[in-house]
Amino acid sequence: MRQAAAAGTAALFGTLGHHGVWAAGSDAPEKKEVKIGFIPLTDCASVVMASVLGFDQKYGIKIVPSKEASWAGVRDKLVNGELDMAHVLYGLLYGVHLGIGGPKKAMAVLMTLNHNGQGITLSKALADKGASDLSSLARLIKSDKRDYTFAQTFPTGTHAMWLYYWLASGGIHPLKDVKVITVPPPQMVANMRVGNMDGYCVGEPWNHRAIMDGIGISAATTQDIWKDHPEKVLGTTADFVRQYPNTCRAVIMAVLEAGRWIDSGLQNKLKMAETIADKAYVNTSVDVINQRILGRYQNGLGKTWDDPNHMKFFNDGAVNYPYLSDGMWFLTQHKRWGLLKEHPNYLQVARDINQTELYRQAASQLKVNVPKSELRSSKLIDGVVWDGKDPARYADAFAVKA
């Protein structure tokens, strides 16, 4: 398959210079082998499948997926150059760029890898006390004065922000009413099993795994919090983009093709689940992965439903454009929760990080739809609309904040 895919490389490169994007002959990748870190999560799939299916060779590169143990490890290896790129939390990259949550280094978002598909799991013990959703959890926490512990995966990351937003929308202050700890995604289930936390926010398959193991229940999905929210991104350093722009473009194209392949049908999704379940990647059973990527949900208490807003990797290109407003949203939440002491220049930071022009160039070669605006509008779980137009006012307007 790789050889067949590689056969098209010369023909493809022969056409790239004729679209007015680059001068002919200048578009070959500067760095042929690209080491991309990933955490064992379902949403690493487009990076893994780009390598497994040979989409990378089609664009003159070799993607080497590198399994990592924690988001802190991914951060450190990106910063020191041990990884060229990574499947990474949106807010982690923004935090590093601004020097919160670790060392300060200029970072770059090449594309969004997926929308939706994360979750908030509560322990079976909480469910047995009647806490199975946000309102019943709020009643329990207010009536029972013991300490409640919740886990997220990285302080500036997506899961921390979904957890905080969800709790706050129900009147639970995430920094005052409960204790919040950081746990790497693959360790969530084991930690809940031994009673280290009452609930957690993490990516799949570690929510569904808790249900299958009989130790947790699904209280919410992240698409309940924000339909079609940005989740993982393909991230690197600003230095890498400056040094290897053609390589970056080639990787975007390979991963875009892989995302399109995953989203194009049932059999492809099942093949993806079978592939990433392997111990080299997510290391779990296929059954734990394949239900929720098809939108087939159960909450562990007998309720089942089909969710049309399940994890998407492409969705006709709607997933992958790195909207400036998506990046800015994480900054507003970092300010809301005291991770940033002052308002940054929201738009300028997003422009510095999100490589929208590089993405447009790659997308145009694949005839993938690109939006007209760099901002998009969404209504979140509390009814508040985020459109990126006045981020400082938005960040300051929340009643529950640090």
C-alpha cells in the first residue's frame, strides 16, 4: 500500500507549483522523517492512520508516531526538540507559548485534529449516592461536606477547561468547591478503580472503558458542553515551521487525507478502531473504541443513545481549519481561572500561533473546503455565545471565576 501510494508522489509534486502557492521545484519537504508524539487516545487516529496507510509517503515524508506517557512529557519533548510535532492539547500549546504550565517557547498550531468525543465520568460510588448528572452532583456536593476530587489531564489543557466550564455552569466552583488533580489519560481508569478521584474529564476511550469495567458512569460528553468544539491539534514549535515549512505542509496534507479516510464510512472507522486498539497505540480492546466513534453511547446506568455529534476527524473539512477564535477561547478560560493574571492580546497571540495560511495552502491542494472567516460562533452549555469578537469582555463576564 505504501509503495502504491508513493508512486503518486512525483506526479503530485509536479503539480504543486502550478497553483500560485509555491514556485515550482521549491516544494519538496526539507525534512523527510517526522517524529510525531501522541498520547494513547482515540483522537490520535488521524496521525497514526496517516502513517499506517502510507498517506505520508504520498507527500514525500515518513511519519514516525511516538507513543508518550503524559502531556507534560509531550510538552517537554516538543520544547527540547525530541519530537518534531505532536497530537496535543490545544490549551497546552497556548500555555507554553505564554509561559504558563511550563517553559516559555513560541509554538505553532498547524491544524485541528478532531472535534468532540471527550467526556466527564463520575464514579459508580457517586452514582450510587444519586449523582449521575450536573444538577444531582451539585446537590450532593453542597449537602455533603466531604472533599470531592476530580481529575483532568493537564492544567492548561482542553480537559481542565471542559471540566471547569461544566462544573461552573452548574454552580460548582472548580477551584473552591472541589479539589482538582492532574492524571495522564491512560491512568484515569486505574486511579478511579482505587478511589483516587470521584470524577474525571478525559478523551475516549477512557470514559467508555470505565463503563465497561463497571466503575464509572457518563455524566456528560464534551459535545454537550460545546457542540463541535476544538480538541486536539497538530502542534509544533514556531522554529520548526520557520525551518521546515514544506515539511509542515506535507504533514498537514497527509493527516488531512487520513482524517477524510476515517470519516468516509463505517468500514474505515472499524478498521481505524482495530488498528489503534493495538498495544503500540492505545492498548485496549477494539470494543472500547468502536462504539463511541460511531456515536453509540451508553451512560452505565441503562440509558443508551445515538449522538450525531460524536468524534469527527474531517467532516468535509469543517474540523481541521485552525480558527483563531478557537485558540482565543482557551486564553479566555486561562484568564477566567487565574492562569493568566492579565488579559493578553488575544487576537495577536492566536495569529502568532495558528498557521492559517499554511493550512490554507495544504487544504487547497486537496480541494478541502476552507472557511471565509478566521472566527466562528458557538453557543455553549450555559447559553453564552462565543464568537471571538470581544474576548476580554467575554472572559470577565462569567459569574463563576477565580
